[in-house]
Amino acid sequence: MKSIVRMFCLSVVFSVAGLISSSAADRDTVYQAAPIQSLSVGVYDGFIPFAALKKHGDIGLGTFNALDGEMIFVDSVFYQVKQDGKIIPVPDSALTPFAVVTFFDEDLRFEAVTADSLADLAGIIDRKLPTKNIFYAIRIDGMFEYLKLRSVPAQRKPYPPLAEAVKGQTVLEYKNVSGTLIGFRSPSFAEKINVPGYHFHFLSADKNVGGHVLNLRFKGLAVRLDKCSSLTLIMPETGDYLGAALDGEEQRDLKKIE
């Protein structure tokens, strides 16, 4: 527990100064465990328990200790998508090396959206955003005509960089699945903190299908967005993280992977 307390002391908070009250900021904050760049270089040891994340949001995405699958957080419940696509509940004591959560309060809604691909969806949202200089949480519920999802197997030390780890990923394709798409849009200036642009995970309504979204297609669904005007970034104090070279070229690989 002592290490967790020290970990929280390393938080960095970015916010839009003077525009929100402290109570509003708590709900309009993206709460993130570790910069995405740490995953790129193979820092996969979990350092924050999921019980702690529940205090900071009700939706989100991320991964697990040793990069063991994909995490999706829907309606205050965490789910783990294993490499084989099986979905299991997440104990409060489980640890994550990377996660992004927030409390979803709808600020924008785009009705009857039809997207032929993930890139198409990104373009549609981008054209409608009031600004691209803040973070957004995104939620889409309904029937998806097509989904291409992935999950990554647990890694063993010495951990490989993310670009190598995902070579063992399982990619599954589905048609006509009802469920929830959860995602975040990060501004381009945050590229070493989070995935620049869009990052989505999916969970089916029956909790049998899920994973990191590589592609999709849907018709006539409502796209709901929550404007997030502040970011709390919690950095681990583990030896692997403190000694990692976070100024390398792995970010280019990350863009290809995501």
C-alpha cells in the first residue's frame, strides 16, 4: 500500500483554468494510469488496482498486468477480454499498467450517424466537433453490422515493445452484434500521453464479444460525446518505468498498431 500512496503523489494535472468548478472538474476529468508511451516501450507491470479506478469514472478502456488482454469499462463494471476472446469479470485487486477512465456526462449528441469504417467514423466526428483541442469521451450503443476486434496475449519478462507484443494478437471478426462502443479522442499535442486521435474498445450486450476495435461498420446510431476539460495522469514509480526511454521512436509504431 505504501507504494500506491507514493504513486499517487506523482500525478500530473492539466486543466482548462478558471472555466470549471472543482466538483465539475472531477466529472469532466480524464483519469489516466501511465502515459501510453510507457506501453510502447514494454512497461507492462500493473501499478494501480481497479478498485481505485472505480473512484474516477464509470466508463473507460485499457489493459491488464503483463498486457493480458483488453479492458473495457461500461456502466461502472470492468471486463477483461482474453486473447481467445473470452470475457471475464475483473477483481478489484487486479492491477493495470495503462487505463483511461472518466464519468460520462453527455455534452454532445450526433443523431443517425452511419459509418462505413473506423476511419469514416473518426472523420464524421472530427467535422462536427466544436474544438479539437480538448479530450472527449465517446459512447455509441446499438447494432453494429461489422466489427474487427483484437486482443493481446499476456507477455513474459523481459517484456518486448508493444509493436512486437501485438504480433501475437488474436483478431476476430463479427457481424450484426449489439453492444457498446467506448472510446476517447485525444488532441494531437498529447501524442505521448495518449493515442492521438481515436481509441475504441467494444463490449457486446450479452458480454460474449469484446476487444480493441480495429474496424467497424454501422448505420443510424447516435454518437454521444462528453467534453473532458482536464486530465489527471498518474505515473508509476516502478523501476521499469523510471528507467524506460520514453523519448524514442516507438510512438511511430504505436500509431500503426492502434
